[in-house]
Amino acid sequence: MVIEIIDNFRNTFTEHAIFSVGFLMICGYIFGYLSEKIKLPAITGYIIAGIIVGDSGLKFIHAPNSELLHNLSEVTLSFIAVIIGGEFSFSKLKRYGKKVIIIAFTQMLFAFALVSTGLILVGLPQYAAFLLGAISAATAPAATVVIIEKLKAKGEFVDYLYGIVALDDAGTIILFSVVFAFSVSAFTGDVPRLELAVWHAFKEIVVSVIIGTIAGFIIHYSTIRKNSTNEIKIISLGIMLISTSIAISLHVSALIANMTIGMILINMSRKNLRIFTAFEPLTPPLYAVFFAVAGTELNVQILKDPHVLLAGAVYILMRGLGKYLGIFTGAVVTKSPEVVRKYLGLSMLPQAGVAIGLSLFIQASPLLKTASDDVKLNVIKIINIVSVAVFFNELIGPPLSEIAILKSLKRR
């Protein structure tokens, strides 16, 4: 009887994309509220709601609606990136710049080395292990930003965290491009050309920064003399969305482009703080949908493959250890505050869009068409391992991030 009611509900109402958005928002709110009741971040509830509503659960999200939901996710990531960029004022860069760069580099290097080594030891080919090691360097900023905003956290710890998360995206693109170049020989037998890979990564970052810089200047000069919050909101949001779409169309990083917008705005004038304030009322519903959508994309079925589970467990464990030890080592070397050494590594565990995107990039590569069946099978394993890791890291990452931020606030 219950199954029949669910089927009728699914067949009657769920085909419309607007229903999918509204239903995810409400379910996200309910599970987010319940999560907070048991002392977990609301984000965890949003993700669980997505898992229940999506293909792994009740299948209330029809495939044709996924494109709209994906677009909403990209809009939310644009907001998050602008917020992160807004923390990159030149005054902060003068204080923490060198330290943040060193810590960001060490945590990426440690994650790459430990994940690659661990996966080789459990039987993965070297090229697959190295590709997964490069992907492990990526950290999803969304969960951390939402928790910081909710807790209204400020201070040195948060400044370090924002800086490292921002640099992590650019660093991961470079690292992955270099490793992928060396993996080409496994796909085709050709000799890899490192300089081409580095040039490709450099070009992607530079083009992203140029897009963000132009958009940032346009927003600044278009709004600096405006007094109406509604005008400021409309102009800023419109230009931000256009810059996001341009970056996506040119196959460069929309995250880096929007981080650059935030950095340009905050350094052009403190008056631009009102732009960030104007965005605040828009973010809660977008965050709820964003993380619920992330939940719908998590496939519980992949947890049934023991080989993928083993490799995924090694990936998760080694990545977490690498992130923590990398932050700790970098902080010790740079003589950063004790609170950064002890707790910042816990905030680097969430992983989502960039990691999945890089794994799918491997699958979509034209070079794979001429690869052997063994290589193609290993690429599928890479995607499944990343999916397992994202599944767990998106659930356990936000609670650990919240604990770390709360600990940092108590130590002030």
C-alpha cells in the first residue's frame, strides 16, 4: 500500500523541475533541522535528504531535471567562491601570504604522496594511484564556508582556512594536469610532454583570473555610486552569473574566476562589503538545495563492490592523514599559531565537485578511446573510488569542520 502511494506520488508530481527544487529544499530543511537536534551540522541533514530522495532512495528526482539542479549548484558555488575571494584582502595577504602558500602546498603534497602510496600497496597500477593521489588534493570549500557563516566565525584561524582552501583549487588543477600528462603513456604508449601539461594548467588559471578580474572591475564601477541595495544585488548577481557561464563555456575554472571577483571587490573599496551583505539573504535556500543535490548524486550501490570499498577506504584514510599531517607540518615550519597546527587539518576533509569533475575528465578524454580494456576498467575504478570517497567525506567532513572551527573559537 505504502509503495503504491509512493509510486503514484512519483508518477504524478515529480516530473516537473520546479517540484524537484521545492521538494529538495523542504526535505533538506527537515533533515537539516533534525541533524542540528543531534548536534550535527545542518549540511549533513541536507546531504542525507538528497540520498533518500535521489536514485539511491525514493527516486523522486527525474533524470531530465538533473540539468536544472546542476545549474543551481553552479550558481551556489559561484556565491561560495566570491565569499572566499572576499577574504583575500591585501592586508591579510601581507600578514599570512607566505605562510598560507607553504601550508597549502604541504597539505596537497602529503595527501598526494600518502594516497598514491597506499593505493599502490593495495594493488592499483601506478598511473591510477597517482591520478587518484592528485585528485585527493582537492578540497570542497562549500561545507566549510557554510559552517563559518552559520557560526559567524572570525579571526586568524578562519583567515588561514579561507586562504588555504582558495589556493587548494588552483594547486590541484596544476598537480592533476602534470600527473595526467605522465599517465598519457599508459593510455596511448606515447611519451608524455610535461611542458604541455604545465602550460595547459597555467593557461586555465590565467584565463579564469582574467575573467574574474574583468567581472570584478565591472561590478565595482557599476555599483560604487549606487545606493539602492536592490540595484546593487541585481547588477552584481547578473555579472557574476555571466562570468560563471563564460568560464564554464571556455572550460576553465568558474571557482577561480569567482574567487578573483571577490578578491577584486574587497581590495577596490571597503564599500563593496555591501555587495557581500546583499547576497546573504539569497544563500540559505541555495545552500539547502546545493547539498541536497549533492546527496542525490551519491550512489549507495557502489558500496557493494569489495575491491572499490577497500581502495576507497585506503583513499579516505590516507587523504585524511595527509591533509592533517600536511597542515600540521606546514604550520610548524612557518611557525603559525598553535590553533592552526592542531585543528585546521580537520577542516580540509570535505570533497565533492572538483574531485568528481577531475575523475570524469579522465573518462571523457579522447585518449581513452585508443586505450586497452584494462586501462578503461581502471578508469571506471578511479571514478567509483572517488565516488565512495566523496560519499563518506561529504558526510563526515562537515561535522569535523564544525568541531575544528568551534575548537578554534574556544582557544581565542
